[in-house]
Amino acid sequence: MSSSIRRADYFYATVTDRPGEAYKFLSTLADLGISLLAFTAVPTGPNQTQLALFPADTLKMQDAAKKAGLELDGPHRALLVQGDDELGALAGVHARLYEANVNVYASSGVADGHGSYGYVVYVRPDEYERAASALGV
């Protein structure tokens, strides 16, 4: 299996849960020249959605958000796995974490339909270095 694993910083932003709010936020980031490695959105209450933003450049994100008045929580740390989409690819990642006694408390992934996948792995801060070491980063 060919894959790459890297450390990734991410930020949370909370927006009102109504049409167009994620679009406005993402458009602002694009206008500021912020490239994202990954993005997720999940409801956090009856009227709020939490955006998880994984910038390609953490310092650029922090600087641009400050200048634009965007409220961000972070940076936080996760691991980003990208590789060939083959049977058992995620099981191999989880086996290495299990062997290092690291608990994955959240994850999100997607296959691109053309033979590759991306996968974000969230571990607790006190287990982050052990997880990174187990995955060779």
C-alpha cells in the first residue's frame, strides 16, 4: 500500500446553521488565499454548525483570520493520511495505532473514486506524539 501520513493542524469555527454560512466562510478563506487540506462541518446544536478547517499553511491561516476578524479555535493537531484506496488500507493505519495503545476518538475519510483516499485521524493531545511515532511521522 502506498500512503503518506503527516501531521496536520486544524481550527474550529462556529457558524449559524442556515443556508450559505459555510459558503461565506469558505469564500472568505479563498479570497484571503488560504488553501485547505481538509474540511468538515457538523451540527453542534439546533442553530449552530462547527467547521473544522485544515489549512495547508497554519501561520498564513492565523494571520489572515486575524486580519479578517474571523474567530478560530486552534490550532489543534490531527494526522492526515492519504494513499491508494485498497482493501484494508484503514485497517493497517488502525492496527499501528492499536499496537501503540493509542485510542482514535474521531476520524473522517473519503475515497476519491479514482483509486485514492484521504483520512483524518483525531487522537487526544496526550497521545498525539505516540500516535505520530506509531505512524512514522
